[in-house]
Amino acid sequence: MSAITSQLQAMTAGELTRRILNQEPLFILDVRNGSDVADWQIEGESIELVNIPYFDLLDGVDAALEQLPESSDVLVVCAKEGSSKFVAEQLIEAGRSRVYYLEGGMKAWSEHLEPVLIGQLHDGGSLYQFVRIGKGCLSYMVISQGEAAIIDAVRMTDVFMNFAAEKGAAIKHTLDTHLHADHISGGRKLAKQTGAMYWLPPKDAEEVTFDYAKLEEGNIISVGNTTIEIQPIYSPGHTIGSTSFIIDNRYLLTGDILFVESIGRPDLAGKAEDWVGDLYTTLYNRYKALSDDLIVLPAHFGKVTELGMGGAVSARLGDLFKHNPGLQITVEADFRRMVSENLPQHPNAYQEIRQTNMGKIQPDDEQQREMEIGPNRCAVHDK
């Protein structure tokens, strides 16, 4: 083993996540192509980033050395790991210390889940949010008296099974708030692995190829021997079947309908003109009739600034009606115009992701990873 290789240090996606949540200063040298970095990059209030493509560093790292601060840890990032390892080795050979490479690259960054305790439920239950910081996805686990329910699970199901096992809980239910288009759901897979019941809104399931339990308004799904109720609320707009949940009369899980800094887009199944009216009704009628004191827990976030204390993404419903830009336009015609003028580009491979979530195609693990590369882009305003 060479001296350079022995000095080379990996930083895992989990270690990077904790640095960001703790606001520890870090300088990132991203060696991907500029267009890839512009589309999707690591962000954080304590992060400084410079992009120098790998091919510009093959003949030497002098250009990078000129831009790297002496006093900060430096993390070299690429798509899969190999290029960042090479560049990090060259930086060390040039005399730099405190240089790391991102283990597994941006693919690993896209897949890391960080569990965050949201709060205690009555009768000793707990609600956890799983932050997929590199993709902006948020999943949830309700635990009560040895049972667990998972809401909007992503495809890395081992994380949920291992966490539930650590907490001594058996997974009894997996639920999707809607048919996702930005990421591959792990709900059905997780149900098969654990023997749980898989729930999906029937209006989103007209083309699915598998059996499921119908998630409809009026259902009360209990977790634990004493009831921690998950109450579905039909809330169309992002999709025709979108369904929200009230948990323990305290938390409102909004799926992709309402986010902390924006609202859900209505166009990922090609029905924008039809569904924007549903979105308006859900936000300005159904949600407006709910208690202002409910804590909103969305299925996504668009910016790292939406992460609060400890990494949690949440907000009081009444505060969102005061500050969220998507909740300030009460005239439906103006709302329709605002939504249509602020739609971002589509998520990567969103049509194939929808087909996968319907069970119509079965991509292998590597194909699924490639399909999910990039930000979620489920919100209006996320340009």
C-alpha cells in the first residue's frame, strides 16, 4: 500500500449528512461535469462548493489547489467514487492534508436516509421522519407498542426494517400517500418482506398490476394495542388519488400536496389542467378547514434551508397559511396562472418511475438507481 493511499480518507454519506445538520464547515470540490452540478449538488448552510470537471484535472491539480482553502476540510465528489478518489490522491501528493472523497459518490448521497425523531405520541408511541437528504424525500415511521407503520417508504427498505428491529417493533402496515413519480416506492417491497399490509389510494391504482388495500377516507388504521390512529383524508391535486394523514390528532402528513416552502405540482401524470382545480380545493378548502395547530409533515423538501432543528422538516399549518407562497392566492384563476407559470422541469425518468410503481416494468437495482438520479422536483417554484 502506498503512502498516498494510506493517507486517503473516505467520508460516508451518513458522515456528510451529520456534518451538514451540525453546520460544520466543509469545502466541496465537485469534479462532475458542470451541467450535472448545476442540475443537482450537495447543499448546506456550512457548505462551500467549487466545480472543476475531472477531465480538467487529469494533467495536474494546480487549478484546484488555487481554489481550495487551507483551513477547511476538503471533500472531493464525483458520480460514483472513482474520479474523486483519483483527484483526492493527487491533492494529497501535492501536499494537501484533510482531504476526503465521498464514498460511493453522488449515488450513495442520493440513497442515504437519516432518521429524525419528530415527537412522542400518546400511550408512549413515537413518530420518526426519515430524511433522504440527497434526494429531498421524506418517509415516516409510526411506532406504538411493538408495532410500526411506514408511510411513503423509499426503495432502500433495509433501513426501515433495521430501524424497526432496533426499536422492537414489527412492521404491520406500509402506506403510500399517492403513486410517486419522482422516486421508486419501497412500500410494496417492504410489505412483501415483512408480511405487512400495503395501502394505496384506489384512484391512483387503476393501472397497477398487484393487489393492495384500498386507502380511502373513512379508514382508521391503528398501530399498537391501544390506538394511535392514522386517519386518511382525500386530498387530490398532485395526483387524482393523493391522500393525506392525520396522526394522533397532532400531525398532518401532506404527501406531495403541501410543502414547507411551496406546494405540489399537478402535472406529472399529464393532467395539469384538470388537477390544478383539485389542488386549489384541497389547499384552500379542505386544509383550510383543519386546525391551524396541526404540524405539517410533507413527503419532500426542495431546499436544505427547509431542514430545521436536528434535520426535521416540519411547520405549523397556520404558519404556512401566513407565509407559504402557494397559500397566498385565494382567487382560483390567479392560482391556476401562478401554478402554470412556475412548474419546474420534470424529475429524471419520471414516466419510467411511475411505470415501476404500477408494477408494469421491473428494472434491476442499478437501473433503479440511475432512474432516481437528481432532485425530486415535485414542487411548484422548484426551478
